Amino acid sequence: MRLGVLDVGSNTVHLLVVDAHPGARPLPAHSHKAELRLAQLLDEDGAIGPDGVDRLVAVVREALQAAEDKGVEDLLPFATSAVREASNADDVLARVREETGVELTVLSGAEEARLTFLAVRRWFGWSAGKLLVLDIGGGSLEIAYGIDEEPDTAVSLPLGAGRLTAARLPGDPPHPDDVRALRRHVRTEIARTVGDFSRFGAPDHVVATSKTFRQLARIAGAARSAEGLYVQRELKRASLEAWVPRLAAMTTAERAELPGVSEGRANQLLAGALVAEAAMDLFHVESLEICPWALREGVILRRLDHMGPV
């Protein structure tokens, strides 16, 4: 069957269309994206403003049309931290439902972490052993650890690259004092969770997902996306630590010139790098591997699991 997953994230609204059936690897058939940056559209009260809601409704309509054009049989729509944490989330969801017919399922941070972990486990298989999975989104950081398909522990922290950039890095380039303050804040938040993971022992394999990690790996020398999904891509902490001060000194336009960095994400790359560096340092990770599957694939895999064998 042809499945579509509609991901209303903090940075983008992304429709991923796959051909899939239980027991088989989902094959990507189409991708439709629109940058919305909901995490940066919140007002002082934490609400998504009228313009933001209008844009969200319009983008969901476009995604629905794309899904229809591509013959999607079953659409799995969900929203993550930007909608989840908006003070007017219920009103936003109601408006989307009334005007598009789409019932967005709002995932909790823990659900995000668990579904991303499932996707990573399926990608690497049982031979990967105990996995530590890191995922930096626009609104939150998810961390999960475990040896099975369900993680032993998972947390979600409000340390998304878009959220932190909008709230704590106003300059272009940012002022060094703001960078230091953000670095302290990120490390304090992550350090509070380390004990929850360390009691399970050291992981056998550390994996990262998300565009932020992919871009950081690319500027540090990893293979281009054009070389395919199956090329191994790593990010070493030493390389990342060398890049952080360079990113801090750059303007958004200068970062956008770096290999693999999109213009729309260039402004939040520094915040993402600070989060990645902190997580790798505090969890004593010298090197991690980039996984091409993440939350959307996790949602699809869970749906297929519930269908059972044909």
C-alpha cells in the first residue's frame, strides 16, 4: 500500500510518501516540504499567531493535495513540539481539523523519542547492541537508550535548534556573551538527564538523526547526500568542537555557504552545534553515526506493525 506521513514539525511541514507493507522496508516514493518555522512564530504568550495558523492551514491543504496526487491510501498526520507546546494548541488543532479535515495527532516528547529509536533500531538491526540515540529538532532534543525496539529510557528537552536561536541568539553573528550563556544553559539542561542513562551502562553504538546532525556531519567532512543512504556518515566530537567557534563567528549568510547547509537552516546551525557538542561531551561520545531514518519512518514502521502480516 502507499502510505503518507504528514509531519507538522517545528521547522517544516513534511509529507513523506512511501510504498510499504508489513515485513518490508518502506520505499520512499515522494517528498513534499514547506518551511514554516512554527517554533519561531510563537507570540509573547506562547501562542501561534493568526498569520501562523493561516499559513499552517494552507500548507496542510497543499500536502493533502500532494498526497491525493500521489495516490496515498492512508495518511498518518502528526504534530510535534511547536504545536504541542503552543498555549493555543487546542484552537490550532481545531482550526486545522475544521478547514482541512486533517486530525493531527500530537506526539509527546517521549513518544517522539521512542518512535525515532524504533526507526534507528530497525535501520541498524540487533547487531548494533545497546543504542544511544540523539535527535535535535527545531523545538526539542530527544535522547533514547536501549537494547530492544522499545528504549529503556527516553527524554525530551526543550533544546531545539530553532527554539534556542529565536529565544537566545538575537545577533547576526551572535554576541559572544549570548553564545556563552546559551552554552551554559544547554549543558545544565542535558547534565540533569545523564544520570538517568548512565545507570544502564555504556552504549555499544551511538547514533544521531535529524537535519541538524546531518548538516554538522557534512561540514565536518561526511559524504554528500547525493552519494546515497547507505554510505556511512560519522560525526566526531573533535571535529565538532573545532567547528563551534567558527560557526559562532559567522553570519547566517556565511553559514549558508558551507557544504550541505540549507539557507533556511543556516541561522539555527550554531544553536544545533552547541546542543550536539554538549550532548556528545556529557555522554562521553567521541564519535557517532548518522542514521537516515528518524521520526517519520518510526511512525510508518509502527503503523505497519499494527497492520500485521498480509
